[in-house]
Amino acid sequence: MRSRRGTARIDAAWIGGVRTGEAWIGAAGRGGTPFRCPVCGYLGLDEAPWTEESGASYEICPSCGFEFGVTDVDRGISYEQRRREWIAAGMRWWSRRRPPPGWDPRVQLRELTGEPS
């Protein structure tokens, strides 16, 4: 979209060419294969957090806020450390966009760790 002055601006309801209203839908929501966050267990990342070929994805998990390649490499925070911090902070949804319908942090964490939360 363009503002009145003709400069480009970002419409928060658009991403990847898909208008979603209140939420954004990435590749996983468009029928692509979703990837699981190794920190919080959120199954909805658009890219694998790490690959041997390209390294970190630099994607930010909308559930816990972990940025692969920055939080871990640049800041030296492990998945386990960030998971403990996220749990201690109440497992709140990190992104400004709304969580997906039925989002339950305890369920996704249980699916990741296999442990009751």
C-alpha cells in the first residue's frame, strides 16, 4: 500500500501476499510443512530453525520470541535456558499478532518434551 505522500508503508494485516485480518499466515498456514520450535514446541515455523547447508533461519518464533541465529549464537542463550525463562514468565504468546485458535502453550511444550507441563 502507499501512503498519501506516495511512500511505501507496511500494512500489518498483510504478509507473504496473504491477507488474514487479525492474524498472519506463513507457509505452514498455506499448506507448507510447518516446523517445530525447539524452545517452546510451537508447530508453525515457516523454516527449519537450523540446517547444515544454510545455518540459522533467523526466523523469530511467534510463541516464545526466540530468534534462531541471534538469541542462540549472538547472545549465547541455549534452547533450554530460554525455555525456562519463557515458562517462568508465564508462557505468554510473544508476537503482537493473535495466537492461532486453540493455542495452548502447555500442549505444545508437552509435545516437544514429552513431559507433563
